[in-house]
Amino acid sequence: MSTSSSRTLGLDRLSAGGAAVWGAIALLLLVALAVEPGLFVDQFVGGLVYGMTLVLIALGLSIILGLLGIVNFAHGALFMLGAYFTYQLMALWGLPFWVALVVAPLLVGLVGVLMERLVLQWLYDEPPLAGLLAAFGIALMIQEATRAIWGDTPLSVATPAVLAQSADLAVTTVARIRLFSVVVAALVVLGVYLLIERTDFGLSVRAGVQDREMAGFLGIDMPRRFVLMFFLGAVIAGIGGVLQGTAVGMSPTMGQQYIIITFVVVVVGGIGSLFGSVVAGLLIGEAVFLTPLVLRSLADVTGVGALAVPGIGGLVPYLVMILVLLVRPRGLYGQEGFME
């Protein structure tokens, strides 16, 4: 058998295996929906909200990593600052939520620009480990500064009246702030796509990523564009922080809680792929919330209690990452040769 025929056969088997896996997953979801429809919808919405929060952080992280080659471990701290700036604006200065939703991310963007100009820009041509360690140090500094300014006690802000009510979804009710977070995140994703793919600015940035030296020869001011994109990445993280802080509150460790999972999202989606980050964020968000429910429903139907594994939700992101990397080492939509 020729090499080409063997490769085709292997791809056919892989496709058939993938179809079987998705079919099994769909069947398990139907079982969970039939057993507990209200809880299923509630968990589905929870997974969507969590997934879109991961998408907001992963988008900014992926932009910075894809453009500058910097593993920005401080991105979780920028997400946290979005929440605390919201607290400062709303609880201490008395400004409405709608003002904080705009102003807080812009302030986070300015912090991101300062971080890039003062520290990270000097590490672009250094080994990736140098940028990672520098960003990790910045993250610790921001976290300790947050403790010094706002304290170590978890804080919260008042949800706007129009978003504090619940929306009726027939089989369950969901807080409007959660649905609002999904809508805002979707609009951000759409805006980033249009900017990167449909504008001359985005075209010039992508050209600089492919060949920074040639783009400079063509008169494109890449340093300025990179600063603007770093600002954009920080603003997106800040938006996520505003929404998360308003919905569930904030603590100085919230950035740490999200940054590791966000790196998992970026790896699963494929380093350098914004679309991959969106798909992976939604996939992992839903998997974290629905997997425990599916296993518990399956245990109820079959009578095998061992299927309801305690704490499985926390392991799901890493299990998804392992499975994806075994099949696609570059992630779902990773670019060949990127960061290699």
C-alpha cells in the first residue's frame, strides 16, 4: 500500500473515531437533559458564562502571545485589576456600573501599556523564559499592591437593578447579569475579529507578525501597533474582570485562579489562533459544568454510583488538554511552525 493511501486510511479512521466520540457525547448530554432538564439548562448557562469569561482572558493572552511572543503570566493580574477598578469606581466613588464597564477596562489597558513599555518591550528578542519570569514577577507585584490598597478580604459591588433580576428560561431561571456577560463577551469577540481580519490596521499587524523586519521596510510602524495591540489585550482582560467582579465579587487571588486555566485554553485552541481560543474556551467552560452533571445522571440511570466521580469538574480542563494534544499536538487550530 502506498504512503498516500495509508495516510488517507488513517485520516478516515480518525474522522470515524471523532464522529463516534461526538455521537457518544451527544447521547450522554441527552441522558442528562432527560433526567434533570432544569439543572441541565442551568449548568449549560453556567458553562457558557464561565467559558466566555475564559474566552475574554484567553483572547487578550493569545493576542499578546501571538504578536509579541511573550508568555504574559501577568494577564490574570490585569483581569483582577478590572474587577478592583470596578469596585473603586462604583463602591468608593459612587459611579454607575455602565461608567465602570467603560472606564475600568481603559484603566487596565493603561496599566498594560506601562507594563509593556517599562519591562516587556526589552525582552522581545530574548528567550521566552525571560518574558515569562518577568511577567510572573509583575503579576506578584500587582497582586501585592492590590492587597495593600483594597485589602485581602473578598469584595463585591451592587449589581444594576436591570441586571439583578432573573430571566425565565421555562425550565429554570438565570440571573440577567450572567446572560449580559455572555452578550458582552460575544460582542468583544466579534469586534476583535473585525479589527484583525477586516481592517487595514489588522492586516498590517498580521503582516508584522509574519515578518516584522519586512513590515518595517515597508514603512509600517510595528512598535506602535504592538503597543496598541497590547493595550487592546489588556482592555479585553479588564472587561472580563468587570463582568466577573460584578457577578460574583473579587479577591486578590482571582487572577491566579483563572490564568492557569486560560493557558490551558490557549494550548487547546492552538497557540497563535484567536478563533481557537474562542472554541477552546467554550469547550472547556461547558465541559467543566456539564461533565459532573452527565456522570451523576448516568450513575442514576445505570445504578453505578462510582460513575459520579467527586471533584471531576476541576480535572476536566486538563483531561481535555491531554486528549486534544494526543490527537493534535499543536492544538485544535494551532499554526504549523508558530512558536517552534
